[in-house]
Amino acid sequence: MKYGKMKVVQINTFPYKATGSIMMNIHNKLLEEQYDSYVVWGRGRAAQNEHEIAILDEFGVKLHGIYTRITDKTGFASKKVTRELINKLQQIEPDIIHLHNIHGYYLNIELLFNYIRNNNIKVVWTLHDCWAFTGHCAYFDMVGCEKWKTGCHDCEQKKTYPSSLIKDNSYWNWKKKRSLFTNLNITLVTPCKWLKNIVKQSFLKEYPVEVIYNGIDLNTFHPKKTDFEEKYNLQGKYVILGVASEWTERKGLKDFLKLEEMLDRIKYKIVLVGLTQKQIKELPDSIVGIERTQNVQELVGIYTRANVFFNPTYEDNFPTTNLEAIACGTPVITYNTGGSPETISEKTGVIFEKGDLKSVFQWILSNNSFVVDGKLVADGKDEMILKYLQLYNAISEETNHEAS
């Protein structure tokens, strides 16, 4: 499938982690399909070839972070590196700019969007969270806030990412984003139907929104036995697994601690992956705490050995950890939060209301033999990439039609 030499530039905070992996997977397929593809990031490794642009400025990122802590105006520093990026974009002359996460203390959104507006560039923007249409936060579910619909102010999550320790400029941010991000040629992509519905209630509602579920690599995530059971003396135990890239309050760590108190410690064992050393030290001895692993095969072995994957997230977009567990043959318990329920079916898991640990506990006791077919996972990485390529092609055809 060849769509010609269309020039696509993707921009994200990192070239790795969840959103970075999505960007790089799309990029590699674009190159394979003979697109003129480029990827840009602001934090992480150096560029390795002419199709990678790393606008690394470690000192600038720190200054941007400090600026945010004081002023609550994240996205309005980093002017020098953003001007350098714009110079490179002017040389490339992209047909499409595909934005991923543009927060992360590395970009000036005012300069970038003025460049996009002045050059009438078509944009695909994958919203991996809600930051694009709020005055501060990336998520608002936990606190039940709806100020983002009409104009943020008096932010009750000022100290959450991107944290401000002094000022509250949430209303200024909201108005500024509304001015910068609207009346452009943008197609939005959300990884779940839940976020699409939220977007349609925001100031971004004028734009078309496509739902493209995040996919995982099914060649990597499939049942695989490792020495994990022996390493942690889990023989004969019913293992309840939790995995997160960062165990913040919204990920539900406290719920695991409450669940542990309800379980028979002889029969059941909770295993948590992705903890900091400090968090591990604070866990009760009855819970196995493991730091974030960079070894994907090790993680696959952990998923495979687990009897159930519990994701007690209180606010989320579309957690691919659920998909990874299912692909490894492990059922999922999750809360009715964000797009998390969209990752599972009645054949792959169960959904409970937030904090309903009594139902979680009862399900575990009565479903000890529940095993899923890993092939039931919804979309793999290849399906996700194909949908993005089809979207680029549709935008290109629309452009050609307008030109004619």
C-alpha cells in the first residue's frame, strides 16, 4: 500500500514510553510505505538519522518546569528550541503535522500553533489525555470537575501535573488554549469513545474526531512461561497483578492495599509492577513490589503467570496494560472509568464501579478458573497503524480535491 511521498511530521514528548512507542511504530511503517516521515521529540535520546529530530534542551526543560511551578503557564516557555524546530519544519514543508503529547516542558505552544495557523498546515492531533482543553490538568475525573466546559478557574488540582506551587492561571490557560487551538484545519484522534464524547463537550467540538484504539504488539504479548513464579515463590498462589508506568493516586494503589487486607494471605498474593523504591519499602511484606521493568519479555511472563489483572484506575484514557494482560491469557478487572471498560468484553473480564472492592473481592473468590483466549484482544499494533495511514490518505485526497 503506497500513498506516495506525502510528508508527515509527528511530534511527542519522548521517543519511547507509551505515546512515544505509538509515534515510532507509525513512523517506521510510514517509511516502509515510502512516506517522507519525520519524528520530533523534546526529551530522551539523541536523533539517530535524518528522519529523527531531537530538540533536546535539558536545561531549558528544567527552566520550563520552574516557570510552570511559579506561573502555572506550562507550554509558554521553551521559545528558543521551538523557533529552532519551526526552522526545521519550514525546510521540510510537511503536508501533515501529527501531534501527540505537546505538554512536557519542551515546547512553546503559542509559537508552534501560530506557525501552523500562518501556513495553513493540516494537523492530526492524537489526544492521549485531556490537557488540550483544560486550563491546567491532564485529567479531571477523580475530582468530578466540569469547569473545562465553560472556562477553568480556581483549579482544585493546581498541584497535580503540570504542578504549580504559587499562581493559579487556569482561566488564562483555558482562554489561551481556546484561542490557539480553534479555527484550524485539525482532525482529532482519541484512543477511546469515552474521550471522543468528552471532546465534543469542550471548545474543540468544532473538529472531526476519529476513534483509533491504541494497539499492542501481539507478536510480543502472548502467553509465555518464565521463571517469575519460582523467583518470587508463588507456587500454588492465586496471583492478583497490578501494572502501571507510575503509581500515582489516580492509578488506585490504595485500593490494592485495602484489597490485601481482605484476602487470605496463604492462598492469594498481590504483585505490583512499576513502583518506585520508596513505594516498595512502604508496602506490607505480604505484597510483592517490583520496579518498572525495561525487559518486555519479563513483563510478558508476569502477565502470563497472573491469575487476574486488576486495574483500579480512577481516571484514565485507554490503558493498554489491560490489552497486554488479555493478550497473555489473563482476565481483567477494572473500574468503570474513562476508556478502560472499552478494552474488555464479558469474555475477557469484568467491570465494577470505582472503589467497589467488595465486588472485586467476591469476583476473585468465585472465578478462580477464569482464563481468557489471548486472541480476543481487540486491536493489535498493525491495525492501529493501518487506521492512521488510512486517515493520512483521506486527508491527502481531500487536499488534492480542494486543489483541483
